[in-house]
Amino acid sequence: MASTKLTSEQAFQLSQAYSQLREAVGNYRLDNWNQLTPAQRQKLEDYEWTLATNASDFLQKSVVLLLTAPETQQAVNNIVATTKDLVEAVKTLQGINKIFGVLTAAFTLGGAIISGNPIAIAQAIEGAIKAIKA
Amino acid sequence: MDKFISKKKILSTFLLLTIMLVNSSCVDLEAIRKFTENASVVSQKFPALSSDFYDSCTRQYRYQFYQRVNFNAKLMQEIDDMPNQTNLDGYQTTIPRGGDGLSIIQREVKCREWKKTDKAALLLNKALVDYIKALGELAADDLTNYDKSLNDLGTSITQIGVFEAKHIDAGKGLAKFISSAATNFWRRKKLKSAIEERDKDVSTLAEVLKKYIAAMYVEQLVQERRELDFLYKNTIQAYQNQGGNVNQLTILTVKSKWDAERKELNQKIDSATAYGKILDNVIEGHHKLYESRESLGSKEVKQMILGYAKRIEDLIPTLRKAF
């Protein structure tokens, strides 16, 4: 037995159709204003109102079906997982630069100690701590 | 003899590896970075586009209910305040029901359903944008540019005074070459793997977001525009049929306001359409990267990707017109 479940695309097309019908009824009412009684015009306006609301309901249904489709969710899950890998890769490469920073600080400290300059030593120690913490 | 051959073999293997590294060290991925930068601009505009589903829905029912209350000023103010009501349960109003039998409260409740879909759509958009940004970050040249680090390291080693400057420079050069080559090789492998595995998913997700904005949001705006048009058409028609003198200037003034409001809606439609085209370029660009995944750093790929980056850049002003 064929499925009677509405698809996102079907709901979208229904929305467009109802809205276009709403416009057609409205234009008919305005084009035939003088031929229609006030009661008839009111009835047509009520139909227009209902058609517009139906169009809006179908559009909302269409969007919900689109966003919650299983294939959409699967694509999102896959992409999120790959993004995590890429972020880790970036961190790994940033770590290499950090290693250079730590080595630089270590050698600067070594040079300062050899020089025996207390101010230079203090500055170098500060630099080493910063590099490690970065 | 065996020792000699073995050393020769080691040397030739080392030379071969060096040549391979030379070839892979020249990686120009900056074009990918530019493409991803432009593509992720959509992340800045998406929330404004998506949240307008709800606002458009409320504008739609306002146009209808203004006529229902015969433009009574006090009731029009109440209609305008509806979106600000935090608790609709038990809310009392004298605003008559619509032609569809629904009260304005029921219409507001329907509109608030758009806030739920907005939340869902924002998550989808974030997933795509985070991925594109991460690709761009991995493709950034400064990630494996160790020039400054190695220069600083060289300076620090010099201060110790143990090595000669020429040896330090040679060491720096070799370290720079090997570290950049090795990490670029690894970096390009990671990028290739991500693009290869996720091309279909990127296309699926981007198509969903494109449909959401460029088709469904545009349809929402078209339906809003219909209600706007009938607000003014009905009003002008009623004015002309009321009997007595019809002031043409009044009609022209009203028409001018109608045109201005229509123009605003049309600009939103243009912006949403531009957003759809941006996503087309994201899908195509990513797919081209997939097709060229074996040669991501090549000149041809660079030119091609820069082309997509430029196309996205050209569409951004239209996107920004209304948002």
C-alpha cells in the first residue's frame, strides 16, 4: 500500500497552491466589488483568510519535515564528528609552534644564566614560564 | 661490501625522501582559507534571516486583523503588542476572531512555532559553518609557518655563544624546511581526508539550508506580501466606495507607503535569494575540492577555489541589503 505521509516538498507545494488560490479569490472579490453584496464580499474574505492560514500551516509543516529528515540529521552528525577531528588537527599544529616557543624560552634562559646577569636571568625565567603556560 | 651498499642505500633513500618532502613542502592552501572565510560570512547573517520567519508570520496576521478591527487605533495597538505577550493562556481580548475562525491569540501561538524551527535551523547552520571554519583554520598558512619561531630560537641559541653563527643559520634553515615539509604533508593529508569523507554530507546539509531560506523563507515573504497587498487594496477600495469625495492625494500618499513597504519585502526576498546562491557556491566549491583532493595545493586548484571565493564575495552586498 502506498504511503500517505506528506513529504516536505508536497507540503511546500500545497502551501504555494493555497496561497495562490487566496490571491485569486481576493482579486475576484475586488474585481467584482459592485456586483457582489456586502454579505458575499464578507464570505469571500473569510475564505481568503482560511486559505491564507492553511497556506501558512502547510509551509510550517514543510519546514519541520525538511529540518527533521533522517538524512539531514545524519549529515549533521557526520559533519560535527569531522569538525572535531579538524579542530584537533589545528591544535596539534599549534602545539608545534608552542614547542618552539618553549625551546626558545629555554635557550634564552640558558644564555642568561651563562651571562650571569641577574636581570637577564629574571626576565628569561618569566619568559620561560609564559611559554610553558601558553 | 655489504656495509658500503647498505650506506649507499640509506643515502639514496634519504635523498628520495628529501625530494618527496620538497614536493610536498610547497603547499599553497591560502585559497582554501579565503574560500572558507567568505563562505562563513553566511553564519553572521543566518540568524537574522531565520528569525524573520516568526516576525513575518506576525506581520501577516497584523495586516489581516487591522482590517478586522476597522483600524480602531486602540485595538491596532493591542494587535501590535501581541508578540510581546509572555503568557497567552487566559489572555482576554475584544479583538474579533478572524475569517478562519481563529482568535488572534491562536494565530500568535501558531507563529511562535517558528521559534522552534528557528532553533533547529540555527544548529544545522552552526554545524556547517563550524566545519567550513575548521577547514579554513587547518588550511591557514601561518599554522605551519615556523619562520618567526625558528628565528627566535636561532637568536636564543646564539646568545649561549657555543655555536658559530653560520652553523646556527644552516641548522635553522634545515629545521625550517623539515618541520614545515613534514607538517604540511600531514596537514594536507588531514584536509584531503575531511573533504573526501564529508563532501556528500556538506552537499546534503547545504541543500537543506538553501531550501529553508531561498525557497521556504522566500515563500513566507511572498505570502506576507500578498497580505500586505490586500491590506492596501481593500483599504483603497473601501475608501473609494464609501461615497462622497475621494481625495486623490490621500490615495497617492497611501500608495507611496504601500510601495515603500513592498520595497522592503522585495529587498528581503533578494537577500534570501542571494543567500541561496552563496550556498550553491559553497556546495560547488567544496565538491571541486573533493574532485581535486589529490592536488589541493596546486596552482589550478588555487585559481578555481579563489574563483568561488570571489563569487561568494560578490553576493555578500545583496545579502547585506536587507540584513
